[in-house]
Amino acid sequence: MFGKMLEMVRASCPLIHNITNYVTVNDCANILLACGASPIMADDREEVAEITSICGGLNLNIGTLNSRTIASMLIAGRHANDLGHPVVLDPVGVGASKLRTETALRLMEQVRFTVIRGNISEIKTLASGSGNTKGVDANVADKVTEENLNEALGFAKNFARKSGAVLAITGAIDLVTDGTTAYCIRNGHPMMSSVTGTGCQLSAMTAAFVTANPGHPLEAAAAAVSMMGLAGELAHDRLGELDGNASYRNYMIDAIYNMSPDGLEKGANYEVR
């Protein structure tokens, strides 16, 4: 099934509008190209509605938030809703500041999101309306483990139903749920945390997958999450003695580019709960 989702991305080459952070904007563009989609990066309020109208999907990322892009995200998000386009929210670092938290909650009030992707701390902050995060990383107390997996699944399903969006909670164990069905995904490698922006890249790629697979947002989001984690595994296997995190970053993009639908199907490690 996940392989079919990738086939649809490669066949349709969806054009994805990204209003994302300037730390990882280049990597987000490259990961979209690698998976078979096409990126547009535009964040001026004078053009975002027009750009959204020519794209198939929208990715909103609050990683480097400012008052100018907040207005642009609201305009683009509402216009994408009017057009029936899928919209992905990446609430990077929500809970770290009042501005981030209030902006993320405002976006959720005014924009219907197809997928919300973040770590467990970020998603808990959205659910409660307040919280604390360790920068853009999950709080150690919020790690999803085998021991607390059932509790985390219950929380994720409840908030997915409340938000009306598919939730993609990424970490050592990834959880993707629409409130009824959940995918527990165990692809990935710890070294992925040594590269900035893997989550941002995943959100962009998730937008491509849900755009290319209309009517299947849960399965499409789960396929994107699994594919990113599998790329992390393959990239680590490729590392040589003198390679470090910079090479690892490039190898992950290479792994996405070279991944076949059959390779994704065989390499995906998940259970449905």
C-alpha cells in the first residue's frame, strides 16, 4: 500500500506551496524534488493566495515565525481551504514562546488542516493550548516508548478526532492516526536527530503524499513518515569512516530519490492499531 502511495506521487508530480522556515527551506525543496513532487517557496502576503491557487497542496511551517509570514500563512491556508486543497501544519517549537503557541492555535482556528505533523511535545501543546518544549525537540518526559505506547495512542486518537486532522507524531516510534485507525511506525535511525530539518522535510513530503493521494490522507501520511524513516536507515548504512552528519543529510535525500515503490513496501516497518 505504501508503495502505491509513492507511485502516485511520482506519477502526478504535485506542485506544493511551502511557507516554511529559512533554516531548512532548501532541504524542503530538495526533498520534494527527490520524492517526485515539485516545490514553490513563496511567503509574501501579496502573492500567497495566487501561488496557492496554482498548486495542489500547501505546507505551513512556523519554525522561523514572524509577523509578516503569520499573515501570509492565514491568507494561504484559508484560500487552500476554499479550493479544497490539502494543508499540512508543522508547529515547530510551539510552546517555546507565547507567539508560537498563539499563532499555532490561531492557525488551527482559522484553517482546516489535513495533517498536523510534529513531535509529541508540540502536539501536546496544541492539545492543551499551552506547554513547554525543549527548543524544537521533544521533551524527554514526552518520549513515546514501548512502555507508554498505549497511552500515547489514546491521546493521539483523541486529539485527531478533536482537531479533525490526521496526526503524524514523530519520534523513536512514529504514530499516525485519523482518530480511529493508527499506524505505529518503527522506521528511522537515531542519527536523524543530528541533522537539522528532518521534520521540516517530512512535513513538506507529507504534503506531497496527501496531495497525490486524494481521499487517503491517513495512508498517505503514514507512507511519507515511513519513507523518511527508511531513508534515515539507508543513509546510515551508507556512511563511510570519514562521513559525518553533513554526508548523512545528503545520503537521506539520495535515499528518497532512489527509493522505489517496492523498496518502500518491503522496508516499511509498521503495525496498525
